[in-house]
Amino acid sequence: MAFMTTSRRTFLGALAAAPAIHAQNKPTDIRIKEIGASYEDFTYRTPIKFGGVEVNRVTLLNVNVTVESRGGKVSKGFGSMPMGNIWAFPSKTLNYDQTLEAMRTLSKKIEKICNGYTEYGHPVDLNHALEPMWLKAAAEIQLAQPIPKLCTLVTGSPFDAAIGDAFGRMLNRNIFATYGPDVMRHDLSHYLTPEFKGEYLQKYVLKAPKPTMPLYHLVGAVDPIYESDIKKRINDGMPETLAEWINYSGLTHIKIKLNGEDIKWDTERVLTVDKAASEAQAKRGVKAWNYSLDFNEKCPNVAYLIKMLRDVKQATPAGFAKIQYIEQPTKRDLKADRANVMHEAAKLKPVVIDESLTDLEALQDAREMGYTGTALKACKGQAQALLMAAAAQKWKMFLCVQDLTCPGASLIHSAALAAHVPGVAAIECNSRQYVPAANKGWIEKYPGVFDVRNGRVNTGLLNGPGLSVKL
């Protein structure tokens, strides 16, 4: 990852000009022998709404890699991630197919860059050197709108994942047990700030996963809550109303998508979910559960957020008390939106950045603006997610992990991230709701991960070599 406190442009220019890794060699260092990408397309069981746009399909970017150690040991790895173009590349000038094609084009450029890179290093160092070249390649793609950095991170993430997976498999270790000085060339001050001198990533990750974690279930902005909300039942044997999902999965954590464009609608949406959940939980004899609220940056300003939260609190103090945190309420470009500081809102509930988090500088800007937490995502890369997790822990920020509706191997990656980062209390597994077809064959390999019935994800399984993906 290209993290810095000095001029970003100067830093990126220097890396692009001389991307080789210079440090004390480790016998465990690897280089890329061969890397290749492929795609899978799936249709959603039911649509999901991102930032005001409904999505009913997904393309997975799958990456296979062969790496070689300095001693000549060869290992293979695999990475996968939804391309998530509506979320990673929002556009008013380009349509879905155009932004998806841009990501496909970029993935081919990233594949070529990786195949041409011959330096050895730890996966974090390889990512640190490669990402500036990925960003440069993205900037060279001619479109009506430049490819955002977030989009480049998402496109590069399965390449980063595959390299890390191969590294862990070569050592016969889980990837989260490969972040100590025995295999890493640099301490965290090399990637973050001088205050991390002498500290390694292993200080901020768990070598063994948490045995189980609560499942965060998503209630999308177009999802039915009551039977009366259903225009036509899918009738595929899976739950459709919120009460059905609560009973089926034993839910104790519910994430509520909001629109940020109509304060009355948003307030009523929270109240309706709270009412339906309260009715269902009372029948189950459950007294404690949580909510998170996600605006996908659609709130016009922080005043909107504060008023909505106060309106919810006035209408249902008990429901308000169940809100665990707020995700990215306002625009993702923090430098262009400096007026929307979160100091007052964060006194009510933790406010975390999600779309905004693309590097250390963004995290520092967020802290200055009053954000008190950060959402980690495997789709931004294993290297970035863990470096940001280290910084957030040191600065005592609230932590959560979201999964970009990850199916299959990408869910294993995302879930393992949540299970190995201290402080992350719950886990998202949205693909079981929206694209179960992409999980076929995985449910049997990972009981209690892709199909949850007791409200908790069986994360203790995520401790195998590499990224714990059983292919």
C-alpha cells in the first residue's frame, strides 16, 4: 500500500519510478511466477440498493497465482472478490456495463503488471510496490470519468489476496500468522507513521480466529419487512420478511440501509425495522440485539444525520439504544466535504468511514473531522485492511468489517478478516440473502458460515493455510 504523511504525488512518483523493494532479504520472500484472472457472473435472488441504485447481478474477479521463494519453493494461491462497480465506481455519466467493463480492462492491466514484476518480498511489500503502478494504469484508461482510487483497490484486491494465500500456503500457516519479524522485512513505521516504530502487524491481529461471531443481517432499502411489503413472493424456500429471517438465522444484529434523501422515510424505516424486530424477538424470548445504520454517503449534511438520530431516539429510546454504529453518512470525498464534521454526531453513536477509507491520509482526515471508527473491507486488499486495522486500534477507534455481498471464497476472506482483528464484534454475510447461487458447493465445506441458524458465524473454521479457502 502507498501510505505516507508527505506529498502523495511525490511519494507515488518516486515509487512508480523505482518500484523495487529494498530491505534485508528474507529466505521466505516470494516473487510472482505467474498470475491470471477470470470472471464469473451471477444474478441476484433479490435486488439490493447501493447509494440510490438497485443492483441485481454481480461479476466475481477470480485470480490464480503461482509464487516462488528465494530458495526455489513453489506455491499456488487463489483470491476472489465481487467487482462491485456500483459501490466502487459510482457514476452519473457511465452506466453499469461501462463501469464494469472499465474494471475488467483495469484487471487485465493489473494482471500484466503483476506478471512483469520480478522482485521478491513479503506480500505486504509486494502490494506496497505494486499499488502505485495499478493506480497509474487506472489513470491511463480513457473514460468520461476517471477511475476512482477505491475502484482500483477493489480491482486489485483479489490479486493481493491470491499472493497472500500462496505465501501462507508455502509456509503452511494461516495468513494471519505471517505478520511477524520472522518473515516481514519492515516494522509498521515503514508503512504508517514513526509512532509505530518497532511494532509489527502481528501485534494487531489474532493468530487464531475468534471461535464464533454474531451475524450482521442486512435489511436493504427495498427489502420487505412485513408480508404486506411483498408484491410477489419468490417462493424459493428461503426467508423473505424480516421476521422470517430472524427466526431462520437466529439474528441478533441487523444492518439497516437508509436513503439519506428523505428524513421522514429514513426515520420511519428505522422505526419499522425496530417494531418488526421487537415483535419477532419477543416471540423468541430474545431481549438483546443490535442495529447499525448505513447511508452509503447519501446524507446531504451532518445536520440531517443528527436530526434523524434524535427523532429515532424520541420515538423509541429502546430502539435507539440498540444502534451500535453509523456507516459513512455523508460524501466519500472528505477533502471536498470538510464542512461535514462528525464531532457532534459521534457523541450520539460511533460514526465510521467506509467508502472514504482508501489510505492512511484518509483515515487521518477522518479523525480530524470527528469520525470515531473505520469499516475494514477485504475488497480494499488484505494489506490495506490490516494496516488500517493497526492504525485504528492504536488510535482507539471503533472497528467493524463489511463484506460487499461477498460469496464463496471472497466471503471466507472477508469473514477471516473480521475473525482475526481484535475489536470487531460482528460479521456480515450478505451473499446468503442476495446471491445464494454463488455459494453452492461452499455450504458443505464451511458449516455455519454460509448458512447461519443460531445467529453466529462459525469463524473457528477459518484457520487453514493461506486464506483458509478450501478449493
